Amino acid sequence: MTKLLCLSLMLIATAVQAQDKVAEGPQKVKYQITGMFMPDREADLKEAVAKIPEVKLVSIDYKNAEATFEFDVKKAFPGAKPNQIMERFENLLRPASNYTFGVKPVRTIPAEKLKTIEIAVVGLDCRACSLGLYEVVIKIEGVEQATASFKDGRVTALIDPEKTKRETIEDLLRKRGVQLKMP
């Protein structure tokens, strides 16, 4: 019985140590980017990432609000455990972008389960207004991705219809004083 207990404890210890190991050398990591509410923001993301030592922006997928980054964890985030890397990266990206970008894991819900809605709005006359609307919409449970364009006068949201619906977003926008264009 004691040999079995010792063997079990050794296996548990080995598994715990494996979870704490960080990959060696440069690695590519993809994150969903919050704050990517209009195409012009790609240049802003490039500028923000350029301020972060040891992190390289490899590519941007605006349509899915995702970006791929390359970094050596040990150099970019010394002492970070695997479960701390995304948080450490966000803690550098947010101030580098004047708190307009963030990161979260890439979406795991299949695209065929999501629905895109578009809401025409009046009064978006600048990037700051667009960012404000984006931040309202993206925080709604069930909204997986959002955009807000003052040029087009439109807010779009990619939603999980099991968690939210168009009416919920429209009601929240109205409560925030946003005038919706009627079709």
C-alpha cells in the first residue's frame, strides 16, 4: 500500500511540475484582441506592440479580431508560469495602447453557432465615440466580437444567440443615450 501511495505522489508531483514548465525559445501565440473595433485600429495595435520589448506582432486578422504574436516567454515575461502569460502580456499591452487594447483567449464557439447583427446608429462622429460604443457592446454576455464605425454609422456584433439577442443590445444602447436609425 505504501509503495502505491508513493508512486501516486510521484506521478502527481511530476504532473504539477510539467504544468509549470514554459516552452523554450520563441513561440507564436494567437489571442483575440479587444479594442479592435474598426480597421484603422490595426495601425494602433502595431504601434502599441512596438513599445513592448521582446514581443513581435506577426499578423492581424481584423475580421476575427485576432492577432498572432511571437515571443520567448523567458525573455518577454521572466518567471511567468504558463497560466500567467496572457495576463502578463495584457498588463503590458493595455498601458502601451493607452488602455484601448486587451487580449483574451481565441474564441472556442464554432462560427456556425454565432450570428452577426448590425445596428445603424446616429451620432457617432469620432473614434472616441466609436470606442465608447464598442466597449458597451463587447461587455454584454454573449457578444463574442464587436465593431463600431463612425464612418458607417453602424455597430456590429457577433453574438451567441443562446446568450443574447439583438433586442438586448439595442435596449442597452438606448439606455446609454444612443439614437438608433430606424430602417
